[in-house]
Amino acid sequence: MRFQLLGPLSIAHGPETVVLKPSKPTSLLAALLLHPGVVVSTTYLVSAVWDEDPPATARAALQTCVLRLRRLFTKYGISTTTIEAVPGGYRMHNDAETLDLVLFRALTSQAPAAGGPGEELYRLREALSLWHGPPLANVASRMLRRDAVPSLEQERLRVLERVCDLELAAGNCHQVLVDLYESARRHPVRERFTEQLIEALYRTGRQAEALAEYRTVRDRLRDELGVDPGAGLRRLELAILRAEEMGGPEAAAAGAAGRTAVEPAPGPVAGPAAEPRARPPARTPGLPRTAAAPGALPLPPARVAGPASDSGWRGVPRKGSGRPGLAPVPGFAGREADRGAIAARLACADGPRLVVVSGAPGIGKSALAHQCAYEVRDEFPGGVFALPLARPDGSPLGLDEARELLPGPGDGGRRLLVLDDAAGAGQVLPLLPAAEDASVLITSRRGLAAVVATHGGAVHRLDVLGPDEAYALLAGLVGADRIAAEAGAAAELAGVCGHFPLALRIAAGRLLTRPGLSVADCTAWLAEEPPARLALAEDPRLSVPEVFGQAVGALSPELREVFLRLGALGPHAALTDAGSGTALEQLVEAGMLEDGPPGEPPYRLHSFLRVYARWLARGSLPAATAPVTH
């Protein structure tokens, strides 16, 4: 059971969340939770509950509010002694296990000493993932919204600034642009986000946009506030005009200088009850970014301006090039038949050289495409180019934007173009005329029948990995000796992950970052709630709720309802009971359902997707409203 302040005030238990109604008891609870372990005076609580208009019997009414909260706690299995009456006020003893605010501050304050930049970043990403909306959105107290909400938001923004600083230091400029655009627009007077955005634009070759962004900010500051940009922005403008290089750890450290992070929550007050006060934040250093997770192969930058050796995939030299080229997918296992057929099709001199790899979210489409591109790289002296057709938030690129990112005509020989994560045929078909001289490998949850019907080619619909393939994937990522020592537990882990490559890579990431964790213990922990726990906080692309949620979010409301009903069916029920044949066919096309084998029922649902649908259904309805009233 956990109280949640970093969003609407709510009580969470596993996947279920109860959002409290705006009321006086809710305001009282918020005032106590904002000061965990601290004696909060009666005078402060009266002001928080009634603002400037307390009744004559406010202290007695405050006791009534406490009684209502205790009744609510009883309903949800929370001890009534959680609220402790002490001389002069009340106190709640909350820790990182029972209050998200305490956990957020603990993760933030401990991150710099976490034993390496990778673990530090993991904790900061985990801290940011605790936020689920504007804090105290359902709390009626004007005093708390005026005094507490801005302070909480500043804590979050300081952490986000630090993360973005070292995203840039690690060279992840394309990936961080989406976050920076949003942050700079929502917080225009917070110059650091604007500095980071301008730097990211400049370092991705968009100098004109970077200068235009600077001048827009400069004009707004002068017009609205009558001030000039700060020294950091002015230095950036000069560096761009001089075409200077920028970035790296030193730049990140310089950018972090002078900024602050969150101080750990104050401890209990010794002595008489005291008025809670805001405390000054403490400084913490910045953090470098590491790879998202073991075995993950993030897509290269959206625009690739050269052959394979310059494509952004680095690590393995091309033959005769003397320069770095494509890298194999770490730990890749299985799919031998698909790989051989795809390679033959792409390298074919006659007929269509187009392949579509389709299947469910997280089934390993992108990994297979990248591995195939690596294995056939020497067949394409003109280069291998990759274009992600979806942004990090899952939204598809617009047609004009995708066209602009396509590589221009080449004269170095045959080329391979990888179009990754296509939203549908309508996004792909207009791009193919520009790739007439290239072999094309497309990944999509959809089958893209219109593409192969008009251009020819082959479709590979991926299934989950077999048991041996899943074992090999875990062994390749975590280490053969560690997996062999617990072979039975590894097989159980693969089952908990539904043999989905995405889930297996997330589990491997957890094992690698915790060398002392046994495979059996990891499996038992994940098995309690696989859809929620299979997530690595530092990268949404390595999160089952995020990846599957984007796929479900792309469905129409009617298809989402049918998908949820599929998860609710009993083990022996026919999937056709969940919806019409048309709806089920559309779910097959969307990658959320599979055709059944010949002679068997017409449809089948991956067991892991069924578990996810059930989990989603439990939290998909509007959150229950607790019976707390004025």
C-alpha cells in the first residue's frame, strides 16, 4: 500500500489506484504527507484545510477530519495509527515504501553515490517515473497549491535538467530532442532547457534552427521581461556562429554548475510541534548517460548521411573499409530460418527486393532487422541506411518529415534502406519511389499487405522465441555460466516473459545491474506482476507498459475494448466471443492477435499479451473514488 503525492493524491495497492475526491479530509492528508515524519502543528493544518476562512470550531472539525481519514484507511487495510496524534498536532510516519515523495527524494539524493554512472542514471530515471501528473491536482487547499506545488515541480525539473545534460554529453542528441522541445516550451523562462535544446539542434546539424531558437528566446525575454539572455545562452550563440564543437562530459559538468537538486526529506522534529517550512535544496553533481540496457540496440539517428560505415551503427568494421560499420545485435539468438530467407530476398538480383517484418509489440522485429542488416552489409557497397518512422513517444513521423530524412541518391553501388516501426502502408508507400535503387527492409506491427501487393516482396510474421532460443538470448546477455547455474529458473523466467524478446532483455538488464540477484529470485519477483515490473526506468523503449501501451493507444476505442475483453475470457473460451470477425481481423492486422494454425480455431492470443490485457483491464476503468466528502 502506497500513498501517491506526485500526481493526483491517491492510494495505490498493486495495480489498483484510488484517487481521492477533493475534500477537507483530502487536504488534511496532503498536508501531513507533504511533511513525512514531521510533527505538523494544528495551526498549520487548519490553514491547509480551511485556507483563510476557518470555522470557530476548527480544531474540533479537524479531529472529525482525522476520524474520517482513519475510517478510510480501515477500508483499504491501512493502520489507523498511521496518523499519530501528538501534543500540538499530528504526524504520519511514511517512508520510501509507503510514500512516493520519500522514494523520489531518496533516489535523487542517493544517485550520485550509487556506484557508477549507469546505476546513478537508473535511479534518477526511476525517480522521474514516479510522477504521474500535476501534483495535488485533486486537493482543494489553495494554500497547499500555492506553497507546495511549485516547490515539488522545481524538484522534478532539476532532476530532468540533470538527465538531459548528460544525455547530451553521451551524444544522444536526437533521442533527447522530444523531451527538450516540450520542456523548453512549457518552461520558457527556465533558460537551461532552452540551452540544451539549442545545443541538441546544433549538434544534430540543424544550425539554422538552433540560431532561430536562440533569437526567438532572446526577443521574448526582451519583450516580456526587459532582460537579455543569460551568459550560457550567449556563449551558445557565439559557439554556433564560430562553428565550434561542443558536447562531452566537460560540457555537461559546466552546464550542471550552479544548479541544484533535491535535498532529502527533513527528519522528524525534536521538541514541540513546529510549522513545516520549505528547506533549501542541496547541490548534487550531474550524471552521465550509459546504454539503455544490456543487449538493447537503439535506433541510429533519424538522418543517415553516408554508407554503412557512416550510418550511426558502430562497433564492427566493414570489410576493406578500415572504418567502423554496423554492429551485431548484442546477445541475438534464434530466428535462423527468417534470417536466411530475409538475406536471400534482400540480396536477390532479380525481382522485388522488399521484406516486411511484422508481429506483436516487443516480439523482436527491430532486433531482427538490425541483425539482418549487419549480416548482409557486405552485399551493399552503397551503404546501409536506417530511418525510424516513429518518434520516442510512439507517434509516427509525418510524411514530409520522413521524406526529408531519407538519404539522397547514391553512386556507390547497391544500398539497403531499413524503415523501422512503420505505422501503416500509408506511411511507407510514398517513400518507396525514392528507394527504387535500394533493397528495403520494413518493420511494423501491421502486415502492410498494401505495400507487398503493389511492390512485391515477402512478409515475415514473427512469433515468440522458442524455449531454446529464449535460453540462448538470456545466456548471451547475462552470461552462459550464470544462466547454466540456474537453468531451471532461467526456463521459468522465459515463461514469465512469455518468450518475448523485449521482456527477456528487460529481465536480463535487471540481472546484470544486480550481480547478487539470483535468477530464481528475479523470476519470483517478476512473476507477481509481470506487465508492471518488466520495465527499465531509464528508457521507455525498454518498458512493457510503455511499448505495449503505445500499441494499445494506437487502436480505436472499439478495438481497445475488444482487446480488453480478450484478456478477460476464460482459458477455454473461444476468442471469437470477444468481438466481431471484423474487429478480430483488425486486431490481427494491428499485431495484437494472431491467425490460428490450419485446422484449429481461427485466432490465437499470445499468452503474454493475454496477461497484459488482464492487467490493463484492472486499471483501465476510471479510478475508484473514495467516499470522502466535505
